Amino acid sequence: MLDTIKDIIQYISQYHESLVVSFILAILAGLTAVKTIPRLKQPFLNAKLSGIDILKPNKPILPETLGLPIAIIYLITMFLFIPVPFIDWFGGKFFFSVVHDEAPHLGTFPYHKLGEILSAILAIQSMVLLGFADDVLDVRWRYKVWFPAIAGIPLLIFYYTNFGVTYVVTPIQLRPWFGDMIHLGPLYYVYMLSLIIFCTHSINILAGINGIEAGQTLVISLSIIINDLLYIYKNPDQRSVEVHLFSLYFMLPFTGVTLALLYYNWYPAKVFVGDTFCYFAGMTIAVVGILGHFPKTLVLFFIPQMFNFLYSCPQLFRFVECPRHRMPRVLVDNKNDQSKVLLHCSVVTLNQERKPTGKLGRAMLEFLNVLGLLHVISRDDHGRISQCNNLTLLNLVLSYTGPIPENRLTCTVLLIQILCSLLAFYIRYSLVKFVY
Amino acid sequence: MLDTIKDIIQYISQYHESLVVSFILAILAGLTAVKTIPRLKQPFLNAKLSGIDILKPNKPILPETLGLPIAIIYLITMFLFIPVPFIDWFGGKFFFSVVHDEAPHLGTFPYHKLGEILSAILAIQSMVLLGFADDVLDVRWRYKVWFPAIAGIPLLIFYYTNFGVTYVVTPIQLRPWFGDMIHLGPLYYVYMLSLIIFCTHSINILAGINGIEAGQTLVISLSIIINDLLYIYKNPDQRSVEVHLFSLYFMLPFTGVTLALLYYNWYPAKVFVGDTFCYFAGMTIAVVGILGHFPKTLVLFFIPQMFNFLYSCPQLFRFVECPRHRMPRVLVDNKNDQSKVLLHCSVVTLNQERKPTGKLGRAMLEFLNVLGLLHVISRDDHGRISQCNNLTLLNLVLSYTGPIPENRLTCTVLLIQILCSLLAFYIRYSLVKFVY
């Protein structure tokens, strides 16, 4: 194992100088973020960008939206990185002696690659702008659900302008009917848009406790990095190597700034990440998945988020009553000892008179109950569920583990995320043989 | 004159379809902005994005930062416009039948043009993001003076990656010494950065009364559009036509949204534009000047801003005392009749004991006085200036016109801006023959 890692590092430093630059920039970006965040706490509090950490007994007011500065640091890092992959075309000579009429390789310069990087940064930055607008203006869900679609336009437009691939390889079992490839045409753009919307919002939904947003993002981004490294290592297919290098260029600095944010957002949090971070993270990951040509593998890394979303659906779409907040609740043993503060799952009471639950909603709950995915607290005289946990992954975990401290809940969910990533790798590298 | 305009319109609709699309998008963007701004007034007030209109007798609280939504509308318009100039390469077939292996023109596709558009939008969007961050967080001047430089990075990087021209044509009089062209090399990048910083902040400095920020922007953008149209009309040089088309693609929708904002910001203002708008406007104009290859002509359109900046320098750099606010002051004749509210120039009192004015500062004031650019109110026993108008263009105009209503002040300054644009055209198309 250690030998393989050493081997990979040696291989990279030998053949992929840009990647080394990207790695160094990632470290610098992370360190800059670590230095910057504490300085911004007061200005953010002054600007009323703040929130109450309601899961702590003393309910401290923390600065919110610290996702903004780390996103800006990330964007500046990416701006500076733009020319690096093209350094060969400049003969390594920066700034000096590059004049239009002296450029011999003009015809061969990979402008489409440059355009790809620019459109990716543009999409990410659009999402940061809209995310920040949401944090400040508190936009309603019915509008902001479309924000990622707007931010994704430059990416899709570039994909289109770049004569993008719009076919998917057919699974072996379906080939007799559909042929080796299915040309999705415009549907492929719908598919990409859905991916963007899903990635962006799913991180925002699995949220609410210290360290969970940045934590899950970190696990996903590390999974992507490992997947990329496995691809580029001694791969003879130059095109495949290139797209995964592209992915790494975006993921390494992203991981750097995410780590810095997690450091301050970890229990007990000193800052909140804000919607800005969730949007920024989701979009960056989606962009990399699309332009890196691994949208299916990417979806595999989102298994917990996908589960959380599907699990939430009965409440999100109002088949079952949905209280305004579904966050875990605090159980205080001893007010003065913060380590004794435990979280237990929050509960929804189905009030049959005020807001009757329909047949479909009840069927959903009973189905979840049969699967062992519901913690039923009480039933009414007719045997119908009258109290159960709110339908979020956090509450489900709590209903199994019982009351635990906030940091242990974060760790448990992150452990689930890691296990799911391992499962994703298993599917991607072993099971896939039976399908493709 | 009318015939010429008709001729130009006919010429454009015949040869430049993309321009017609851009024009239609500009109208749509403007109308969308007109519809959107009133709806956002309450949400912006709720989010505490608001300011007091202190030049009105009843001091109303108005929503601020309405530059953000119009910038977002502009950006979305530009996203949607991206593929339009390249429509020939798709054979006019949108979405359907564009598959990688069927693309015959792949080699000839002008990716560098696409990259140019993407990097321009990226720079503008970066400035919007930083401008909005400034509006929310109220960043100090010593930091935000560098914001345009940061936002300009993608533009300069693209310019560099695109083997950008870094020479300037030498004026005839200097050719014996320097040759026909001067290769500025890295200095050219410093020159471009300075232009970006200047354009962005100069609009932000000539501000403070209803309609002035959007008004001056409108005059400048219309001047650029006229200049572009003069260039593309029956010009045989294809390359020159292309860069000015590029400029028009950016300026037309920009003018559309600026008009919409001006409509609501005009006296008596219903909304404020915020730093976001000034930054957005300055950056868009600077980007167009740089990538449209007319930075020198652009500077000519900024004569009033340049004058205002130079005129302000003694106070900005603290050679002369600078009060916190230098806005014109209100002179109320009749509190109940708003039409009777007049503005007169605000005054700085040079307190020799508290904050002595240095010799250099005094010399500057006396120099301005000799030029007729200072309204001296009083002198002390030693004959030194002890009271004069604050050094801004607005106060200078007021010191000449005497107390006038706010809307007349705006109109006067805009008239100056228009006259300066005419002067710019005269310099550009007549005087220039003596220099180049």
C-alpha cells in the first residue's frame, strides 16, 4: 500500500508538473483560508451575517456565510492556475517575450481546454454569487431551487459549443434493444442540469449540525481525488488522463479551502458555513463530474445525500406533515457541562384533526417502518402512527444510536459517508464489469 | 443624418445577425430589469440593504444595492448569448444532431473567441461578487481599492494566454526616438490593470446624487456603442470589425439594464444602485475597452471622471483636510414643497489649529483658485484660504450655478459628460491625425 502511494507520487512529480503546482496552490489556498477566517468573524457579525447555534446550551451567536471568503480564495487560486496547464505553449517563458507575432504554436494552442476551465470557473462563481445573494436576501425555496440551473448555464452552453458528447453507453443487458450507445441529444442536457441541481441542493439538505456540510464535502472531494489518481496512474489513454487531470486541478484547491473551513466549523463551531458554501461545494463537484466525464461515478459518491433526499421526500412534498425545523433536539443533562449536552431525534406529531395525513403519506410511513427506517413513538387508538421521527438521515441515525453528543453524530454520519464511498469504489471497479 | 442611420440599420440587419440578436436580448434584459426591480424593493429593505436619501427633506429609507439584480440579469443574458456568434459553426442546428463525431468544422471553430467572451464575463462577474460583498460587509477603502485588480485577473490571464498584443503605436512626434511601436511587455499588463482600477472606482467616486451613477454610465456606454457602430459600418478590415462587434455584444445588453436601473434611480429615486452597480459598470466598460482594443478612446470617454478624480486628489490624499462626507448640502426654502429643496456646494473649513494644512496643500488650493476651479468662501487674517468648496465635480458645478435642485444638478453633470463625449469623438476622429 505505502509502496503504491510512493510510486504514484514519484510518477506524478515526473510526468505531471501542473498537478504539482495545483497541489502547492491547494496548500497555499488552505493556509490563506485558515489565516483569513478568524479575521472576518467580527466584520461578518457587524454585517448581521450571523446565526444562533441552537444546539448549544448557551446558544452563542456565530458569524455565518464564511463559505463566501473561502469561495473567493478558491476562485482567485483558480484564476492564478489558469495558465499553468498551458505552460508548454509558452516555452516556459512567462510574461516576457510573448508577443503576438512571435507565437509559433498559435494554431495548436488548446483553446478548447482553456475555454473548458473558464466555463467551469464561471459556473462555480455564478453559484457563489447566487448563494451569497440567498444568504443575504433569504430567497424562498420555490425560487432558489432553480439557482443551480441558472449558474449551470455557462457550463452547458460551453458543453454544447464544444460539440459535447450526448450519448451514454448502454448497459450490456439492454444492448439487444437499444444498441451499444443511446443518443440522448437534448435529454443529455436535462440529465446534466438535474445532476447540477441535485449535487447543489443535496449538500444543503444534509445540514444543521456542526461540521456536517464541510465534512461530507471533504469525504466526497477526497473520494473524487482518489478516483482521479487511480485513473491517471500509468493510464495509456491520453484523453482519459486529461479529463481526470482537469478534475484534480479543480478538486485539490477545493479540498484545501474546505479543510480550512471545516477546521473552524468543527464542533464546537466558531463559524457557520452558510448556504454559500453548500452551493459552492455542490456546484464545484457537479462541474468536475460533468467536465471530467464521470457523472455516474459521481452519483455513487452521493449515496448518503441521495438517501437523505429520498427519505425526506414524504415530508418535503407534504405527504406527511413537515414542521418548520427538523433538526435534532437538545437533551440537556447538565446545563453547565457542555460535554453532557446530548442530541436526540426530533419528532413529528401527526395531528389528525388539524392537518390530516393522507392515505399515501400513511402508507409511506408504514413502508419505512417495515424497512426499519422509522422510529415510531406512538400510535393512536386506530393503530395509526401518531408520532415518529422527522424524516432526515440525522434523525434516523439518532433514532438508532439514541441520544449522543453533537460531535459524535457528525462523526457517525461522516463514517457512513466514508463507507458509502468505499461501496462506490467497489461498484465502480468490480460490479461494473457485469453491466458494461 | 437620418438617411445614414437608416443605412446603418439596413447594413447591420443584412450582415450582422448576431448583433440583431444582441439588440433583442438587450431590450428583453431591460424589460426584465424594469419588471424585477420594484418586486425586490421589500426583500432588499428586509435584508437591511438600505440607505437614507439624505438630500430629501423627509429623508426616506430606500432599498440599496439594486445593482445586484440588474447585474445578475445582465450576466444571465450574456450566458444565453454565448453561442450566438458561433451559430454558423453549428449549421444553424441548435441542440439536435450535434454529436462529437459528426462535427466537421471542429478544427476551425474559433475557440479563442469563445474564450475571450468567457474570460470577459468571468471578470465582470468577479467584480459583481466583490462589489456585492463590499455592499454587505462595508469593506475598507485600503482593501477594496484592489478589488478590481483581483476581478481583472481572469481577463489579464486570458489576454496573456491568448498571446496578447503588448505593444502600443508610438505617436508620430516620438517615432524618431522610439520607433513605430513600443513593446511594453509586462508594463502593458500594469497599464491594463490601472485602466481596470481607474474605470471601476471613478464611477464610484462621481456619485452621491440621484441618477448620477447610472446616468454617467449610460452616456459612456452610448458613446462606446456609437464609436463601435462607426467602426463596423462598411469597414473592410475584418479583424477591426470583429473586435468592435465584441464590444457591442457586451455594451448593448449593458445599456439595456442600465436604462432600467436609471429609470428607478432617477430623481426622486426609488432605489439606490449601490457599489455593486458602480463596480459592475466600471468593469464591464473596462473589459470592453481592453478586449475591444480601444483603451485610449475609452479613456477619452472618461474625461469628467478623470477630472473629478484629479480634482479630488488633494483631499483624497489628505494634502487638504477631507471631511467624512463631501456631498452637496441641502438648503431648504420650504419644508413642505420638495421642488423648493435646493442643493448648494458643501464646504471644508481648514482648521489651522486642529489639522494644519501643509504648504503643498495650500499651493494646490491657490493653484485651483487661479484656474477658477475653487470657490473660496473666506480667508483668514494671514490671507490664507480658510473655507472653500469640497473638491468634487458636483460641488464645483454647484459653486458656479449656485443653489439648484438635485435633478438639475444631475442633468448639468450629464450634460458635461455628453459634451466631453463629443470632444472625445472630435479628438478621436480629427485631432488624432496629427498624432498617429
